[in-house]
Amino acid sequence: MEKKIFTKPVSAPRMLLLVALAVVLLLADHYTGVFAPARAWLETAARPLYWLGNVPGKVAAWSRANVAGPGGLAVENRQLQAEVLVLKGQLQQLAELGAENVRLRTLLNAQQTTKLRPLMAELIGVSPDPRRHQITINRGEHDGAFVGQAVLDGTGLMGQVVQVSAARAEVLLISDERHAVPVRVAGTDVRAIAEGTGDYRRLRLRHVPPTLEVAVDDLLVTSGLGGHFPAGYPVGRVASVAHDPGQPFVEVAVTPVAELDRSRHLLLVFPEPASESPHGS
Amino acid sequence: MAARGNAALQVAGSVGIALVLSMNGVRSWAQFLMPPMVLLVTLYWVLFGPVLYGLGFAFLVGLLLDLMLGTPAGEYALAFCVTAYLAQLLEHRVRHFTIPYQCLVAGALTLAFQLIMVMFGLIEAGGTLHLAQFYSALGAMLVWPLLVLLLGRLHDRGW
């Protein structure tokens, strides 16, 4: 009978040895990336776990879609039709603006902007560590996902891909403390860097001098500088601007427009070189 | 031998279920209350499981978590190992504690684990320290009785 009668040896040297081993692993992983094959292998092995972990979300989505009843569905259908109509109208305007932009850029002899091809992705996991605003999506190398790729939801920028395996990718959200994105204020074109704060509802602008024109409710969009993110996608709205006269910089708080802690359906953005002809949109 | 295999199956199964539970946890403010389920299950086996499941076991589960979650390899492994060591120091007493006292111990151990992870976070990102990062200790205290009940049932069936 192998029950609780056994006592385990409490060994400090053993613990220290394992801690030392962990430190060696940390350094090896940081400098050599020796664990990449193990991660890839585990990704395949853990697929059923991700699938199982995603079941509650799928059940909730299914019940929302099917348990609503015919009345609820009819209302939802009407709302969606109205939304589609509005979006189609806006799209027509965008097509015209896009064509005009291409003509103007040609006149200015400026470099052609890149067209972007989106690919739908679904959220399949969330990091269990609340310090890390990292999610897992069901697109990977097989779908062409790559490290540094921008990820959007229906309303704005969500984050960027930081790790890719065969069939899934890890996305670092813009609210993570390790994340920063170059932005500009739509309208005034003032440039800044929006950093994550570890709070899903808050970003901050770093090193903003008091002379800069930033006001509450200004929309910040990606500036495209740095090459990681395509330009022009909404990032957030300025929530508050606080200036302490004793400080050299202004504290600017930003509320992200993307639903960082809710969105389940996301878009991966693939840059595609624009065609040579200015009219070939 | 069969008993040992059975135990391994139970341990692996419970760790797997904890992994699934923590992968798609609730988000937003409630996420901070979400207890580290994998850690709690590991601590349960370290405290009440067969002699085989000690520091090495905690280290391996931590490493598995590192590789699965994309954290630097060794981060969770170190935190799990140190927390398991602290648990082992209290092992004899905890076995005789009533459930409310065990909950306090589970909360304290989760707090120690979070402290180590916060330390890693500060080294990595130079970020800020949020009090909310320690709320999971509260979640751990709430979940522990359920965990003891469920895993205890498995345990009592014997191996």
C-alpha cells in the first residue's frame, strides 16, 4: 500500500540545483533558442487541450446564436442588415478615396502604399498569467502567419504576432507592458509611442512634450513607422491629458478602441505590394 | 506496478484538466482572481501524492507550462520548484490542518508564486507592480476546498 504514509525528503540542495538548472535553461533559451523544436512538438501534442479549452467559448457562441429564439434572431438579422448597408456605403466612399489617394500620390511622385489582405483568425487561448496580455489564435505557419504581423479586430489594432508554430500563433496585445506601437494623432499627424500598461482599458503615451497638440478624445492611429504595423489603423482615443508643471512631459492616457479582452474573431493583416499602375486598385 | 501506473495517470489527467481550465480563463478584471490551477494541482500532488511527486515533478510541470505558453523556458519551472519547496517545508503540518487552514496555506503559497512571477515580469519588462496581480491568492483560497474534495476522492480510491 503506497499511501500517504511516505514522507518526502525536504532537500534544500536539490531545490537549489533545480533553480540553477532553471537559470541555465533561461539563459540557453534567451541566447540560443534551443527550445524551438520542443515548442513546435508540444504545439502539436497540445492541440486537443486547446480544442477542449475552447469548448466553453464555442458552446456560449452556439447558445447565443441558437437559443435566442426566432424573435431574437429576426431582430439581430435586421440589425446586421442595417449594419451591412452602412458599411457598404462607407466602402463605396473608401474606394473613391483610395483611387483619389493613388492619383494624388502619383502626382506627388510618392511611393505607392501597400494594399493589405486580411485573414480571419479565431481566438483559441488566453495566457493564464494575468501579467501577460497574450492570446493564442488558430492560424500559424501553414496560413502564412509570421512574427511581427499585425492583428486587428473589427474596431482597431489588437497587437502583433510574437511566436508562430505550425497551426497557431501567439499574439502580444497592445495593452501588455512589453508592447509599444508608433502612433500619430489622426488629423494633426503628431507622432508618439503608445505603450501598454498591463491594463486592458489603458495605454499611455510616453515622452509627450507639453507643446504637443494632443487633446482628450483625439483618435490615435498607427503611424506605420518602424515597419511592423501598417499605417492608418485605429489604436485608441485619448482619455486624459495631465500636465504637472514640475514634469518635463505630459501624462497622456489612451483608451484602446479594440476590444482587447473580448474579441474572439480577429484579422491577420498581410501586406501585398500595390500594383504598378496607379489606377489598378 | 499497476498502482503506480494508475497514480501517474491520475496525476497526468488532473494536470491536463488544470491546463485546459487555465488556457481559456475569464478575461478582464476577473482574470486576476483566476487561481493558477496548474500550480494548485501540482501543490496538491506534492503535498498529498506519492513520494515520487516532489520538486522534480513540480519543475517538469513548470517547464511544460513554459514551453506551452511561450514564456522563457525555466521561468515557470523555477517558480513552481521554489513554491513546491515551500510547500514541502509545511507538508507535515498541512496534512493535519483543517480545510480552512489549508486554504490559508494555499493562498500564501500562491502569493509566493506570484511574487516570483512578478519579479520575472519586472526584470523582463521593467513594468509596474499592480496589487491586482496578487488577487489570484484569494482565488486559490476559494478553489482549494473543491480541489481537495475532487482530488481527494481520486486519492482515496487508492493506488
